[in-house]
Amino acid sequence: EPEVTQTPSHQVTQMGQEVILRCVPISNHLYFYWYRQILGQKVEFLVSFYNNEISEKSEIFDDQFSVERPDGSNFTLKIRSTKLEDSAMYFCASSVRQAGEQYFGPGTRLTVT
Amino acid sequence: QKEVEQNSGPLSVPEGAIASLNCTYSDRGSQSFFWYRQYSGKSPELIMSIYSNGDKEDGRFTAQLNKASQYVSLLIRDSQPSDSATYLCAVWSQGNQFYFGTGTSLTVIP
């Protein structure tokens, strides 16, 4: 069964460094998403992406965040200058249609020290 | 702020019983509703989607939607210890964002 994959599973970085989180969505899906979940808190929407552009973003997704689909399979989330409060699980998800069922990857645990 | 509210629990039921999980949402224009299961340290796993008022059954799971009351529920019949997890209600809002509730922790006691 097709699934969303994410790399790395765990990333440790120092405050102020740039990180890139990678995702491979399910191949026939057209909508891609990033979420974060701070430990013990709820899953929060960051951004949705369709047709090579951002279709919606939350207040969390400020100028330090960017997303890209550099090729036909990968979908990346870049955090330009990490802060301690960026420490969280980051989940990628994909769906066939907007407002449809989203399937989540296993997540990347980001630890900022 | 679009809100999705769930009782955080914990909810404990004996094995074989029915577990009932509830969710309310604030955006009256929402059209798509989902239940996810999340084991500790893992990602959300889709259980069911529901788009129309009424009941939708899939195996041991039944989702119920009442748009007039802005209420979604999930029933788990014949609960198993492996059902012990946090259950997340998620709503696709009119603003094209996906909002999750904080989740209800369910423990099924053997």
C-alpha cells in the first residue's frame, strides 16, 4: 500500500541553523501539507501546497518557513533560522483532493538546542 | 480562530465494550470531518472520513455527523486493547485549513 515517507526521522540542530525536512508524498496525490506537533500538544496546520504553489498557510508559517517541490517526488520544508520553540514533530501529509482524506508520514522529530 | 473541541479524557472502557468519542467544531461552514488514531510517538492514522449528516460505518467503527449541532462522534464497538490510543477529530474548515482537536485518550482494559 502506498505511503508517505519522511526523512530524516530525527534531526538535531543548533539554534540559528537552517534545516530541511523531506517528504515523499503518495504518488498520485496532488495536495501536500506540513503540520507540526509540539510535545503534548495538538497537531497544528502549517501549510498546504498544490500545483507548485502555496494554497494556504497558517499564522505559524512565517517568513522563516518555506516549502518547495524540487522534483516530481519530493516535497520539502525549510526552516531558515531555527529557534528553540521550533522543536517539535513535523508531519507531512498528502491527499488526492482538497478537503479530502489526508495520509500522514511517520514524521521528523526536530530538536533545536 | 476555528476551534475543534474534544474531551481530553482519559476514557477507559473494558474490552468488548463500546467506546464513544465526541467532538464539536465552531466553523458552521465546515464540510469534511475526519477521525484519526495516534499512538504515542507515532503519526496520525486515518480511521474514517464523513461528509454528510448521519452515520457511516466501517467495520467496528461508526462515525456520526450532525451539522446542525456542529457535532461529530466516533463509536468503537467490541473495543480491543489494541484500540488504546489518542483519537483525534479533524475538520476541514471553510478557510481551507485542517484543524485538529487536542484528542481523547482511550484505554481499553483487558
